[in-house]
Amino acid sequence: MGLRIGIIGLPNVGKSTVFNALTKLQIPAANYPFCTIEPNKGIVLVPDERLQKIGRITKPEILTGDTIEFVDIAGLVPGASKGEGLGNQFLAHIRDMDALAHVVRFFEDDDVVSTTGKVDPLGDVQLIDLELILADLQTIEKRKERTTRMLKTGDTAYKKELELLAQYEEVLEREIPLRQMDLPIIPDLPLLSAKPVLYIANMAEGQVDVDATFLKRVNDEEAELVQIVADFEMELSQLEPEEALLFLEEENMDKPALHRLIEASLRLLDLITFYTIKGKETRSWIISRGMFAPQAAGCIHSDMERGFIRAEVVSWTNLVENGSLAACRELGLVQIEGKDYVVKDGDVIQFRFNV
């Protein structure tokens, strides 16, 4: 479904190192602001143990997992909303993202310059939020001018839009990001502070505790928090799978912290996964929770949504436990569902459709 997550943060907090670890790409991770000017983009395979178990049953020639695109966006500096530094580029790239992964520096390192002069996780978050808020206020002011002109048409929708814009302003002027408020967002209005955010605490090796004031902020926002040691994760990502497994065992870790980051990204956007078995290929598909069967079929191909007839559905657990689709059919575990079926996480689906 083309999911895009922007990795943001102040310069020198470890954004590019996190990106390198995620994508196994070697891009510069230098110790100066604006090392990342154009955003680096990388497609990341979503780790999925269920898909591996399904594959052991179906034994396909091709086992295909779904992906997320991560984008390493240039570091923000104070004044970005007014165009300082690469602020305009930074903000423009954020507008294209579905969600944001905010890397926050917790590690102390005299060799890596902090652009604010100290390690202050909460202050860093507040700084970036303020720039997003100031940018949103500019966007809203421009939209208000346009909406006010359109009032002359007599369409009551414009009056309602002005009322909503006034509510946005009231929240933002209190320096509260719109994502923290339960307000409907005008679909074609690119409000940066409304985008979902998860936090990545970039720790020093051996560092365990997260600053209490920062943790309170995360909890108050009901946000996802993933603690990582970015340098360790980058080293781990460069190893062969067998070596990486041994490395994890030595560190008493069951999986890389970056797997938790990807899982948190899916939860952040309330996404689920369903599976298809077709010919030589077994595949996973990531969709929005609450999607109906024809819409899910449309994520595979638009013709499948237009010509949808029915969906034949079995849970992945039933498939794995019983060893084959044929066995599940014999046991009555494959359900025939119509257009009003809401796809569930872990469904294995065969779509029937007219071309």
C-alpha cells in the first residue's frame, strides 16, 4: 500500500545510522549538520514469522513479504519553519510521509557534536514540535484566506471549514501538536503536527534508563517508544544471518531492536497483514485495519476489486496446524465471505473475481 515513514530528528542524533541499519545501505553518517540534504530512501522488508510458517506449509517457489519505505530526512534546526538551514526542504519532505519516526539522542559522546550544546531529549522533541506547529500555523493562515474567499459561493461547507481551522489555531497557539487532539483533519490540508509519530530513543551501549521527563511526555501522548543502540544495530545489520543470530544470543536478545521499530510502525498506523497463496507464490499484504474484502483485493490488483465475487478465508493458525488448505476445507475451516467481510489480521485469503 506504499507505506512511507520519515525518519526525523535534530542533526547528529543518529538518524542516518538508524536508516543504515534498517536498509543495510551505506550512506554518509557524518558528524555535521545537513550531511543528509536530499532524503535517502530505502525499501525495508517487514519481518514476519507467520509468513515463514505459512511458507513451510505451502512450499512456494516464491515467498514474498510486504515492505515499508523508510526515508531519512535532513536534520531540522531552529527556525526551519522560516526557512532556516534546510528547513523548507525538511518540511516539504515531511508532508509526503504517512508517519514519522522521531530519533531522539540519549547517548553522550564528545566526538559527536550536539547542535543544542547538550543532551536534552525532551527539549529536542519540543524544539521539533514547535517548528512543525509554526509551519502548520502558516499553512492554516493561507488556507483561511482561500476559504474566506470561497464563502461568497454560499456553500456552508466553507463556513464549517473556517470553524475547524479556528480550532486548529487555538490548539497550535498553545504549542500542542494536532496529533494529540481528537480533531478531524481536513484531507487536503498538509498539517505536519497531525502526522502520527513514534519515538526512537538512541541510547549508548549499556544505557538502560530513559529520562523520566521524556518518558512522561511519551506516555501522555500514548505514543510508541523504541529504545535502540543505533551503532550496534548497524553493525548487526551488516552480518550474515547466522552470525547475526549468534551475536543476538550473546547479547540475550531474541531479535534486533529494529524489528520492534517496524512492528511499532505498523501499530502506529493501525495496520494488519493478510496472506495469499496463488500458484508459485505465497505472499503477505499490509492493509489498514477495517478494510473490506473487495478493498483488500484491490490492493493486489484493481481488477480484483471491480470484479470481486467472494473471498475464501482461513486463519493462518488453522492453516499451519492442519497442514494444508485442502485439510482446512475438509474440516470446514475455510469460510466463504462476501463484500461486507472485514479482513482480519492473519487471514489467508483466496479471492474469486471476474476479469
